[in-house]
Amino acid sequence: MTDAPVTPVLQARRLVKRYGHVTALDGADFDLLPGEVLAVIGDNGAGKSSLIKALTGALQPDSGEILLDGEPVRFRDPLHAREHGIETVYQDLAVAASLDIASNMFLGREVRRPGLLGKVFRLLDHKRMREESARHMAELKIGLRSLTQPVESLSGGQRQGVAVARAVAWARHVVVMDEPTAALGVKESGQVLDMIRRVRERGLPVILISHNMPHVFEIADRIHIQRLGRRVGVIKPGDHEMAEVVAIMTGALQLDQGTGSTVAGRS
Amino acid sequence: MTSALSTPPAPARTGAPSAARRLLTTPTMGPLVALLLACAFFSLNTDQFLTGGNFSLVIQQVMVVGTLAIGQTLIILTAGIDLANGAIMAFGGIVMAKLAADGAVPPLLAIALGILVCAAFGALNGLLVTSIPLPPFIVTLGMLNVVFALTHIYSADQTVANLPAPLTALGETFAIGGTLVTYGSLLTILLFLLFAYLLGQTAWGRHVYALGNSSEVARLTGIRTRRLTVGVYTTAGLVYGIAALLLVSRTGVGDPQAGQTDNLDSITAVVLGGTSLFGGRGLVLGTLLGALIVGVFRNGLQLMGVSSIYQTLITGVLVILAVTVDQLSRRRIR
């Protein structure tokens, strides 16, 4: 990365979200740069998921602002965020199990047949949706024999692949992935990490929420460390040891943003 | 993820199920085989079963419950259930019969109002399910009692007779190759085909299945789940209104006692048709098969001279069998 000023694709300034006496976000900042894979890590209760929910429209912050390409935005709901080109792959909530791959890829954005058949009879264009699904799956190198089988008959990695392919197919600005490898085995996790690389190659920035440090260090360009409702630092994987990052995350070490060095924290 | 490191990588299950296996796991395959076996059995054991007239009779006997079961299928596909559909139909029937018999409004308007009343109760169910929100079982159980009481209050427990012709028109017959078929039977079949199309070939249908799979997945994909749910319950109510007209045309009267067990019979038809009570899986044409299975068993056993209480017993056993098959097939998928 150069030091030239780049407008972040997605930015958050001093987000606050309180639930009664519990403060989930306590003035959290966030920056996602063009074309990068940004990992978001933090202990349970650090406000990681609240931050992501605020960025994807699933919750509305009490104060603070969100900027998309430098413009302030206020997302009413997840659909609104999607309309702005932010696609999210939710953990365990990615696909409709009994529907086939093409139906899942186009769920909520179905394509109808041209002419009267589509306008009056609302007839779906199954063929076109299957062809486009096949193209998207191929671009991410997700091998599947049939697009007509229900996704519940797929393996966990393939199912995640369908969810990722859908997000990438529709995302114009950002792809958000919430624990995409949490439920997967080693080989399948590797496939998902490969997919994330291909998404980056296409120039789409990715926000990756993960507990899995080896995966984060393997794939991320930068790591956003969330602690006690705010961002305590952003580091590059090459500059720090994994153990150091975990220590920052838990508060055992503190990061001096100016020098990038760490000092013992008060915990 | 330390545990994942110690386990060997899962074997890639990329292979699509074979054509034969997919055919066997199609949810309507079981009901179709059951129906054909039942037809074969009764054809061999009674002379009268395998006649056009008898088939026409079976369809007439199942058309009211079958139509109710279309609405029930929609609701069960969203992982809901409707216990009030028989009562709503009875109320709709009384409304149209009374309005028409009193001469208060023209017969066609009476029919339209009766159907609208049913749709309104469907909408009310949908609103209660989505906005409070309450479990569909409880909402429709409550509504069953409310509508049952309203039916008796409104009708003063009196059967309404002497209905004008439009209300009984669907009971008239036409001939197909010498076999007399009622217009009501034809309407029922057309309704099944219409909803098979809507569920299988339109975006609305995809959304109904997605909602039944998981309302959270559907919501996060951008489907307006509350509006969709209210729409499904309202559409079901509309279909119950048509069932009310079929009921009135078949019996020729408005009967406040009608339809009291039809709610459970409609669930029976849906379940026998291979639709999962957990939502998201099933076909409305399966429900048609399910309704026909009940009808064929009742009719065939009657022709064999078996007492009606055994017909009920066998229906009960079939339902438990069907749900067992559903459970086992789900376990295999997981």
C-alpha cells in the first residue's frame, strides 16, 4: 500500500450503540480500503458483530456516521445496504436449504421471462438463471455437477461456495463474510480462502470476520482489532506475530498506533 | 479450529444423486405409488371401483377438503399451520347463503362477499402471526373458536335453504365421455394447477419455499417476510372462500355445522401428499394426491362394505406413516 490518500470504500466514524446499560459500540471507527481483504478480529463481546451489523444495515447505530465512497449513508435494513452494493455472507444463514443453486443465487432478484410470459404470467426464466449461476460458480472455480440439486445435498464447503458466489455476483462495493470457515473442515476452508483471493483479484474489497487466526494471517491485507466496543488498532499481518495480535485483542498488550510497536497493557 | 486439524479432510461429496435416487426422494413419489396401489387393490376387490362415475364421485367427495388443503399447503410450506380453515369456510358459506337467501344482495355479490370475508379472516391470521408475533398454531386455534362462535351467532344455528341458482351452479354437471363431472370438481383441479404454477414457476413461489426453510435466511436475502406471510395467509383465506362456495353448491344449503373436522382433514391431505410440516418442502400437486388417497380409501372401503370407523382408523395410520417417512428422509439429508 502506498501513502497516497485513498478514499476508503467503506468508513465508519465514532459509532455508538447501546442496549440499556450494555455498550456494544463505544465510538468505533472503521476503514476499508479499495481492493483489500480486511480481517476484523476481537474477543467475544468486543463489538465485532455489532460493528458488522451496523455496516450492513442489520442494526442502526445510536450515533456516529457511515460513509460509502466518502458519501454519508444511513442503512435502514440489510436490503437497503444490499441496494448500495454491500453483500453479506452470514454464518449459518446463507442459503435456503431446499431450493436449488440457481434459485439461491437469484433469491430475491429472480429473472422473469421476457415479454407477456414474464410480465403477465410472472413466469421465471429458469434457463437464464441457471446459465448465469453456472458462469458465476465457474468464475470462482466452484465445481458442481448440477445446478438443479437442492443445496442441502451439497457439502458444507460447496454450500458456502454458493453463498459466496451469490454475494460476489451482486456486490458492487463490498463483500462481507461472517465466519465463512467456522463450520468447515481443513480442505473446505482452504477452498473458501481461495475464493476470497479470487474475489480480491476481481478488485472487490472483502471484510472478513473470523476467529481463526491462521486463516486471518494467511489471507488478510490488514487486520482491524476490535476491543471493548472500539477499534484498538489496525495492523499488517507481516509486522506482528500472531501471539502479539492475540495479546492486543485481549488487552494484555497495547498498540501504539504512532510507532506500530506494542507496550504492556493494564488489562 | 484445533479439532478440525486433527480430523481427516471430509471426502468431497461432489456427485449428484443418481436419477433413480432422485426419483425415489421426490416428495410426491410416495403418495403417487400409494394412490396407484390403493386404486389397484380396490379395482381387484370391488366391481364398481374402476368406473368413470365412481372416480367422478371420489373427486366430488374430496373437492371441498382438497380446496381447503391448497390453502393449508401454502401455510404449511411457510412452516405454519392453519387450524381455522374449516371454520372460516363454514362462516363464509353461511355469509353467502344468508345474504343471497334473504335477498339482501344479488347472488353474485353474496358470493363475492362470502369469499372476501374468508380472505379477511386469513389476513387477520397472517397479521397476528407476523406482527405480535404469535405461533400460527395458537393464532389459528383461537381463530377456530372465534369463527365457530361467529358462525353460530350469525346463523342463529339455522340451516339456510332455498338458495338462488348461482350459489349451486358449481354442483351442476357436464359429461366427459359419458361420465358426469361437476363444475366444482373441474374448478378444484384448475385451482391445484394454478397454485402448482404459482409455487413452481414464479418468484413468489421461490420466496414461499425460502420463508419455510428459514425466515431469517429469507429476510437477509431481502425478501419482505412479513408482507409475504400476510399475503400467504390472505391467499389461503381466499381459497377457503372458494371452498365455501364449493361446499354450498355441493350441499345446496348454508350449514353452520359444516366443515368442523375439515381443518384436520386438510392437514391429513397435505401430509399424505409429502409436504413437510417443518416447512419449505413439498408440492401442491402432492396435496391433490393426498386428498385423493383419503378419498379413494374411504370410497373403496365403503364399496367393500367396511364400516366407516375403519376408514378413519386407516386414515390415521396413513398419516403417521407419512410423517414417519418425512422425518426419516430429513434425517438422511442432514
